[in-house]
Amino acid sequence: MRPVSESTSPMAGRRGPRRDAGEPAGPEEVRRAVLDEAASLFADRGLDRVSLRTIAAAARVHPALIARYIGGRDDLIRAVFDDLSLAACIHRST
């Protein structure tokens, strides 16, 4: 039997882990999912009662991706407020 090399592997050229259908993939999708879920959870429970792991689970992403694409907890809170402010400005201008 011939060993499977990288060039003949069916996964050759594919980067990253496998994801279930519907899970965010790529920086923009991950960032959008995290910001949307964080905003919702912060509104429902308050800033101090939501962990990054809870947000990651709700967004269906690995917790490390929050740090990678957004930053720490304070960066995430700031990003959520910035995103909501931008959405409000866009909504008012239409």
C-alpha cells in the first residue's frame, strides 16, 4: 500500500480545523458572530456576568479566536460598543 503524501491527501491545501456547516469561518465571519453574540449577551445579562467562553460558545467559535481577531475583554467590550454606535449612526442616516 502506498503511503498518503501531502500532495495526494484529500485534505491537501486545506488550512485550519474542520467546521460544522453554519459555523463562522474566516476573520470577518468570526468577528461578526462574536460581536453579535456579545452584544446580545451583554444586553441580556450585563457586562460583568458574561464570560468570553460563553460568548465564544454562543458564536460557535473557539475562545482563542476572540483574542486573535478582537483582543482582550476590554477590547471586545469597546468593539461591541463601537459596532453598535456605527449601526445606530447608519440607521439614523437612512
